[in-house]
Amino acid sequence: MNDIEKLYGIAQKESRIIIGLMSGTSVDGLDMALCKFSGFGLETQFKLLHFRSVEFPQNLRQQILNFLGKRNVDLLELTLLNTEFAIFTASAILDFLNQIDFPTADVDLISSHGQTIFHAPKSFHKYLDRPNATLQIGDGDHIAAITGIITVHDLRQKHVAKGGEGAPLALYGDYILYASEVENRALLNIGGISNFTFISKDKSQACWATDVGPGNTIIDELCRKYFQLNFDNEGKIAEKGRLNVDLLTRLEQHPYLAIANPKTTGQEAFNLAWFEQAILTLDQIPAEDQICTATHFTAKTIASAINLLAVSDLTIYVSGGGSNNKYLLHLLSTYLNDGIKIEQFDQLGISGSAKEAVLFAYLANENFAKTPTTYPFQPTQLKMGKISLPN
């Protein structure tokens, strides 16, 4: 059977085995979710068979950080990294399947998000006569050729081509997989950047998603700068510090925060250089106080966006690396309006660590629906990703 025949056969199957891949702006590793999907749209049924997250080797992680959100880069090094990231991804998939003793021949598809390097909506670049744009690396042809598995990749480009900003794509899967008829939900992901999907129990109301602003990005950068740590474990460093109100006030002047939701952003807008600019002319602030203030800023920014929903009977289900930051979640609870509950995403029956990888597996599955799913938001119909064949 050649690849085209196999592709056609996948579309005819009652169920599909798909590996969803996600690497976010925290650059902490590659998440891999082996899923079984049947049906499409509101009839979708899925089961998470296995999940694994692998850390990036330090040299690869540093290479990504050297490019992430940077306007001026070495194009040779970026071109090489595009291929090297794909080779690492393919190797990680084969190791994952070998460890769980799952034959590659039984996997129908890989759905690879890749690694975002630069996100440039108009709200960021300000050129009114130029388009929204976004860039992810991790060439799909290399992943397909090395693993022998058909690979769906570069999924964000179709969203941009259809008039969106390329993010947040979680909205599509969140609406299908996690809607509830008994409670209003905000599915909050705190990665490098924080975002949430609002899903009303009243289906006559809109379901929508937005990037909020910084999640862990500033906190992580400060931890690397002062403590040679990749993150603030459980928020223990921040908890030792004190809030600097003057610095917080300056951070809250970021122009992105004045843009109406929904919107998107990235580390192009929120980064260490911006933070250090905000701290200029203030008296010397201890490292712990800087991290404490950055943590307050993340919590307050998220809470302000969610409070604007004006929904009192709301449950927030939190995932991403920030869900492990106990101090951040404590601060979030203090900034939220009364009546809003915070739960770990795991309460919905799936690991919060696997959530985004599962969502990208869902998006790949939707490409094989005979009738496109219609969503109650724009773009209302969307099949995403390019398809790379192994041969």
C-alpha cells in the first residue's frame, strides 16, 4: 500500500490512532499524547492511551531560547534548527513507542505543533497593511521520513490564512471535548503565555478563547538570571519575596493589556528585556521581590481578564506548568471575583499535562471528517495542517 492509499484508508476507518505533540513557549520539553479517536465534531470520542513528556537536551533548549521572540537572528542557525528540532522530535516519538511497546505500524498519524519561534499578529507588529503571521519550526517531512508515520504539521498557518491570528487554537478542541451543560467553564492554560477558553453552559452564548498575557515567561527568565533555575518550583522563591507596587504598576502599563479580548501575544511582547526596561530608575529591587512581583503580575492579569466575563458561577480548570505553582494559584484566587472556583484540569478525567497535546491530535483527526465540523465562532469551519508522507 502506498502513502496515498494509506491516507485514504485512514479516512475510512472507524477509529484512528494519533500521536499529538506539543512544545510550548516555556520550552521545557516535548509532550506526546498517544490517543484513540472515533467520530468527528460533536460526535468525537477519544481515549488517552499513553502520555509522556521528555525534557529537551540543554543545548537544544538553549538554541530555541536564543531564537524565541527575537527579531534579529542568524538565518543559517535557524534553518539548521528547523531540521534539528524535527530530528529530535522523530527520535523522541520512536523512543516513546518503543518504551510502551506500541508498534509504529499501528499509529495512523502524528500531529506536530512544532516549536513557536515568533508570533506576529497585527496588534504586535503594528503594520496595518501587512498580515497576521506566526512561525513554528520542526519540519514535518523529516518527522514523517524518520518515523515512517504520516505527519500533520504547521497547523497554525490555516487559521491565519482564514483571517485569524494563529492562536489560541485550543478553542476548537476545548469546545468539542470539554463543554458542559451543567457549569460555566474557563479552561486556563498557564504556559509561557497564559490563555483561556470560556465555554458557557448556555449554548446560545459564544464560546471564545484569548491569550491573556504572561504566564511563566517572566518568572522563568528571572529564575534563570538570578538562580540558574529553569522555573520557580511551587512558587517558593516568589513566596519569600515582597510585592513591589511601583514595579507592578509599571508592568500593568503594557499596551497589550488595553486591547480588547480575544487577542493573541507571545514572548515577543513579554520578555526579560521588557521587564528590565520597566525596572529602570527604580531603587534596587532584590531578586526574590522581582520574582514575587512578576508572579503577582501574572496572577492579576489572568484574574482581570476572567473577571471581565462577569460570570459568577464559573469554574476555572487550570493546566500547564503554572498549575504547579502553588503561590501563583493562591494569588490568582485572591484577585478573582467571589464565586469563581479553581480546580486542576485533571478533575476532568485527563492529565492537564497532556491537554494541549491531545488538542493537536484532535485537530489532526478533524482533517478526515467527510463533513467539516461547524463551530459557533470564527472561522466556523476549519481543517488545519499540512500533510507530510513518509515516502
